[in-house]
Amino acid sequence: MRSLLFLVLISFCWADSYVANFTLERDRIFHIHENGPRLLVKAEESKVFSQRGGNITLPCKFYRPHAPSDFGLHKIRIKWTKLTSNYLKEMDVYVEMGYHKKSYGNYQGRVSLKKSTENDVSLVITNIMLEDYGKYKCEVIEGLEDDTAIVALNLEGMVFPYFPRLGRYNFNFHEAQQACLEQDAVIASFDQLYEAWRLGLDWCNAGWLSDGSVQYPITNPREPCGGKNTVPGIRNYGFSDKDLSRYDVFCFTSKFNGRFYYLIHPTKLTYDEAVHACLKDGAQIAKVGQMFAAWKLLGYDRCDAGWLADGSVRYPISRPRKRCSPTEAAVRFVGFPDKKHKLYGVYCYRSYQ
Ligand SMILES: *[C@@H]1O[C@H](CO)[C@@H](O)[C@H](O)[C@H]1NC(C)=O
């Protein structure tokens, strides 16, 4: 009953705005006043949360206030698309009409409609990937009528800044995207960076974000980072040339399905020895994103500097203490040492899949 009232309310508001826009077309106004919209699409929640490897339902239902309940259901077309961060493009995810069903790209085999009721066209996504993060559009089309609802899929995870062995400010946009993938991550969105800044991320080097903008988060205003007398916030360099401009990158990663660990080994290792030691242990040398995820999401703590796959040496500290990371919980960055130096241990990762 309550939802029916809600619908009636919506119909009135909708009709009112129509009246304002089309005061000249009197016939048409009256027609719409009597019938209201024929098709309405609603998402019960506009935001849902999950994590990598999880399953999620993006809610979406349609209502046809004037049609008999099962009339012409087979002619209704359901289309789920994903919006790009700047809303300029849509990517096909799933389409269904009657018995015809089609999923696209890497959604194949991972998406279906929930159909808990006849009007439930919520999208179920299984085995969530980092790339699934973003806004989705649920569109229902019946003849000439159509309506849409937007649902955002957020992932629990973390943002980390990244630059390569070559040094600071070396990636164009495309290389930045690739660099995150190689660290078991994806290039972060503005919303993800904003959330990280809210939780305290402070980084004084500008990095690419997924929308092609270049920004950096400052919680502690200081001279070299935009000025001492400025307010904390995300500093924005705006949209840069994706081929020619060079910056660092902000990557986003989430929970993994595997084991991250420091390899117990009798001696310190060169980089090549480190790679082989993990292989011999039935694992692989760990990636930067895996260390950040283990540190942030599992509270991993180890005061031993170890090689990672990109040739960097780091160690994750969750419990700050003397001689490790005295003032803050952090993934400490030792550097990109000469790969022949036999000075460090190694962090390995074994996938459960
Ligand atoms: C996700 O759904 C699939 C298929 O229904 C199921 O096999 C799997 O266990 C679910 N995964 C989680 C994390 O719930």
C-alpha cells in the first residue's frame, strides 16, 4: 500500500513538471495527467558495497502502473550498462528480452538478473573484479517507453601512490593504467582518492586518476605541496595530455584470494634469487598492491625489508615501533636498489585459485 502511494506521489510530481514545460500543448497535458507515466524504474539503494571476489546485487525494479501485471512482459527489454567516470560513454554489461540473454566483455559468465519477482531486474554480479567498480545504469524499455535508474558499486579496498624504478613523474596516462595492473591493482577513481584522503592519505606528488585528471591529496598543508597556508584537500592539476604529460599514479586494490608472506630464508637475497626463492616455495614474488592490501586489510606487520616484483624493497608496519616505523603505521619504502645487492629478504604471494 505504501509503495502504491509513493507511486501516485511520483506520478503527480512528474505530471506537474510536465505541465510547466508544455503549457502550450493542452491536449497532451490532459492525457498525461490522467494516465501518469506508464513505466517507472527504481533502485532501492543508490549505492552498494562489496569487495574483490565477492558477489553483489545491484537493485533495480520496474513498475507499470497502468498495465495488467503480466501483460506483454516478454516484450520488455532490460539493459544494464556501465557509465564511464566522465559519463561520456556507456559500456554494455547485460541485455535481456524474453528468452534472449547476452552478457558482454569480462562480465560474461558473471552476470544474471535476480528475478525474485516479475518486476525485479536487479543485476547479480559474481566474483567481483577491481574493474567492476563504478556506476551502472539499469534501463527498462517497453515499446516507446523507457526509464532508467543508476546504482553505484563501491569496493572496499585501499588507494596507494605508485612510481616506477625510473623515478618520479615518469608515466603517461596509458603507462599509469598498465603500472597499476602490474601491481595487482587498477588506476584509482577520484572518489576512491577522496575517500583515502578523508582517511588521512597525504602524498605530495601528483598522480593520474581513472578520469584522466592529475591530482594529489594533502592532509598536512606545507610549503612544497601547494603552500603552507592552504586548506587540506585534494590538489587538482586538471586534465592533462594523456600521451605527453608524465606523472605518478594512484592505484586502487582490494582483498585478495591468496596468502601474502615474508619468506623465511637462511640468507639475504639478490632480486633474481628472491624471484626464484618464491617460485621454489610454490609461490610468486609479491606485488606492491598485495603488500598494501595485506597491510591495510589484514593488519600485516613485518619489520624486514624485502624485494617485491617491481624491483622495489618495502616492508609493512601496522604497529609503529622504534627502528621499524616509529611514528606511523605505513608501508615503508626503502627504494629501488641495485638488483644485484644481496641485502634483502623477499615477500611472496601464493594464489588460492
Ligand atoms: C558467489 O556466488 C557463486 C555462485 O552462486 C557461489 O558459488 C560463490 O560461493 C559465491 N561467493 C561468495 C563469496 O559468496
